[in-house]
Amino acid sequence: MRIIRRGTVAPSRNTGDSRDVPAPIEQRTEPPSVPVELQKAHDGFLRYMGLERERSEHTLRAYGSDIKNLYAYAIPRGATTLSGLDLTLLRAWLMTLQESGLARATLARRSATIRSFLTWAVRENLIAANPAIRLKSPKRQQRLPHILQSNQIERIFQPQPDPPGTPDAKAPEPTREQLALADRDRLILELLYATAIRVGELVSLDINDIDLDRRTLRVIGKGNKERTVPFGQPALNAVDDWLRRARPVLRTEDSGRALLLGRRGKRLDARQARQVVSDALAALGDTAARGPHALRHSAATHLLDRGADLRAVQEILGHSSLATTQLYTHVSVERLKDSYQNAHPRA
């Protein structure tokens, strides 16, 4: 994706157990037939996490996928009841996942899901004890995120020149839809960097979540928690252009109050927004950063680099724990060390 100005051409886009299992565990996440007890437990847990704990749809899908993955391993091995999910089987399951090359973060998440699932099952008197309490999962790797430099951020919002062609060839005028989509893509990038919100939070925004006078967004984050996030003048300009001249072009009866719209007028989904960001970052050509979280990481780091209070950044990001926000202080320290090594005579 590249940003275009009006009057230019828009880009075209259209285990401890050695017995064989019928299919690789990562490819077969849902067995052909799940026993009634296991299925009821799966459904009951997701219902509890959704209604009582107010987990998001995205989180519930991840929980369901993790449980089904365990079932796909357990059922062919004769574990057709909750009591059959003992510690030996759980350890073998995790070992199989680890040997398949699954990332540490995914292994940690899956073991945490099963621990919560079986804790719930004990509370519901479905099993007597939780075997997953003694289940050790690999620690997540604390990798520093890729951070964009300030000049790279500026280049994202600059129009790229058209590729060289025949000098006499006249470029066709962009259509109204192409111009509208260009304004929308610019708004996606502006808001993600200006507010450091998550992509899921972005696509969930409605028009009335924006206060143009105060230049703030009302964001519903993880755990259905609401927060207010400020944004600057460039993002305000992008919002104004989108609402005034672009959104009406894409709007249909299905649009409702959704802020961001897809080509067919429905609410933009997170996958489409991710693609817009990935295309813009790939076009830079000099960064390994990819996806919306790169803009979130960069915004948080730039705020801290310029003296923002850590707790204020925590509030902007919607982190429930200050320890999560402190990751960005490590990023800033690494950048400080790099500057020191490059500039100090006796480094």
C-alpha cells in the first residue's frame, strides 16, 4: 500500500506416548467426534469466559482453538472424559507441540488456557482436582519489538512517486472509490500511530467514539475496559477528510455507525487493516517491522523517548500491568546504548 494524493493514480489491489495419531496435531485441531462430556465442558467454559469474565471474541476463539487442539491429541489416545486429561497426557501433549516447532509464546498460551479450563472444571465439580496446576510451560521469550525511526514514520505518510514509465503516457484519473480507499488507508495508519491502539480496537470504533473538539477516541479494550486516548492534528486532518469526503462514497445500508468501512461498505475487518499496514511498512524497504503492532510499539517508545510519563503511556496503551509497559523502557535503553556506542569517544 502506498499513500496517494488526490489527483494521482491509486494503486491497484485487489511425547511420552509413541502411538501414531491419524494426522499431525497442528493440522488436526478438531477431532471427527467429540464425546458429549468434553463438548459440554468446552462450551460451558467459553460461555463462562464470555459472559462472566467478559473476554473478547478474539480471545474466546483462541481459548476454543487451544482446547480443541488438546482434544485432538487426547481422544485418539483414549481420553474421552475430563478425568482422562491427566498430568501425564498433558505433558505428552505439550512435548508433542514443542517438538513440532511451535513458538514458546504459543506453548505458554495453550498451557495457560488448559490450566484455566481445568480450574473452571474443578469449580463446576466436573473433576476432583486440576492436574494442570503441576504443568510447567516454557517461559515466553522477552524479545524487543522492532521500532520504526522517526524518519521512517514520516516516510509512511509521504506519497511515493509513480514508477518510471513512458513520459508521454497520461495517467488515468483515479476513481472516486480509489480516492476514498486511499483516504481510509491513510486514516488507518494515522490513527494507529497517533493513538497506539490495537488493530482490533481500531476496527471496532464507531463514529460517535470520536470527539473531534477534544481530539480523543473512546476505546473499548481487552476485558471490555473503556479508556480515552488523545490524538494529534495530523490524525484529526485524516479523520476530517475521511468523514467529509471519503466515507460517504463507500457508505451503504450495511455501514451503520462503523468508522472504518471496507470496499463494499461494511465495517472494515482487522485482517484488511493489517494488510494496509504491512503493505506500507514493506514499501519502506529498510525495516523488518511488520503489522499494526509495529506502529503501537513505535508510538509507545517515541513517547517515552521524549519524556512521557510511564503511567501515562500505560493508560494510553490500555495495559493492566505497569510491568508490560516497562518493556518499552528496555527498548529505549537499547537505543540509548546504541547512540552512546556510536557517539562517545571512549565507548
